[in-house]
Amino acid sequence: MSTDVLLARFLRELAPLGVRAVWAHGSLAGGDYQEGRSDLDLIAVLREPPGLGTVRRVVAAHRRLRAEPLAGRLHCSYVTPAALDDPERAHLTWAHGRPMRRPVTPVTRRELHDFGRVLSGEAPAGLLPEVPDAELRGFVVRDQRDYWRPAVDKARLWRQDVWVDLGLLTFARATVTLREGRLVTKREALTELRRLGAPEEVVGDIERRRYPDAAPGRDDAPADEHRLALRAELTRAYLGPAIDALVATYG
């Protein structure tokens, strides 16, 4: 099942809920989407706050899609316009195969305003409050300081691809946002990491795995324990001081 086919089926599943809009953000909206590798990050705008019945129908809709290829990468938060002015408020969300509650961050809201993709209904500009620059900068600094910096000290995490990739790419994206006030894609963040002096062994590893078309001929052998340990050491040695410097500059 292709991405477009999955999205069309998802919209049909949501139709009985009477949603006002469905938007895409992240790589699907920003032009960096790679089928089978990228997540499908969505926002569905409901007409009323979700009660227990609506929650059950949302969960059932996602479960009906679970057997479809790519469905495991489809994440969607369910919001109402009246609740979107509070960036700390948690919303019903389906992600990683289960329901949860999490906020729609200032970064996500800025993405929706800057390049959000309308899949159905009204555009973000008519429903979603603007994100002041100070609010965006404050969130980015707190995210680096309070989430990513403590994570650097947890050595076991950094043997996993997802932590290496997101830790470094989020840092590079945060740097550009704080320095220039704009959002960049993960692919653009790779280029920024090289400018920022991140270890080439790690940047090249991320590039090879996430963008194989951009790194032909690189070693694609599975990483053994020694390579994983070295990659983790290099990542942590770079990222800890880099985050400290970023927070000291912009915090």
C-alpha cells in the first residue's frame, strides 16, 4: 500500500467523526518524506472535545489499519481549535501502535503554519493560533536543555540508531531555529551537522541509513558491538558540550 492509498483510507476512516480538517506536518509536509522510512505525522481537528465514545472510535479506526504496510508509521493527534492555544495541553494521540496523550508542540504548530499540508478541510491559518518567535525559541531551548541534555548521560540509549539520529538531527535543527528563526528538514540538518563540526563517522552513518541515495558506495555492513560502542562514544562526546554551548548562547 502506497502512502497516498493509506492516507485516503485513513481519511475515509475519519469521515464518520465529522472532522473539520486533517493536516500533515513533519517530513510529509516539508518535502523530506521517504516512503517506508519516514513517519506520517498528522493532526486531525475535531469539532468537539473527544469523549469516551470518540476515543473508542478513533482507536478502532487505527486498529482497522494496523495490518496495512506503513500504518505503523502513521501518527495522529486529535485536537479542537479551542484547545490549541495552550502548547502544554496534552491531546488524544495515536502513535507507535497505541493511544496516548501528548502536546502539539510549538515546533509542530510553526511547521503547520509555515508548510503544513492540508489533506482535508480547512487550512491551519484559520484554526491554529500563530506561534510567537519567543515561544518557539523558548520551547527549543527547553527541549535541548531538559530532554536531550540529560539523555546524553544515559550511555545505553546511544547504541540505538533512533537516539543517534534524532539526537543529532534535532540539535542541528534547533541550532538553525535559534540562530535564524526558521525550520529546516532532517536532510538539511545533516548538512548543518557537518558545518557544526559533528563527527563525520557518525554523520556519514546517519546519511547512509536514512538517505542511501545520497551516500552510494558507503559501507553497509551491519554494525557490530564495537562499531555501536564507538558511534555512541563519539555522539555523546560531541553532543553534550554542543548542547551546553547552545543553551548558554540562547537560553
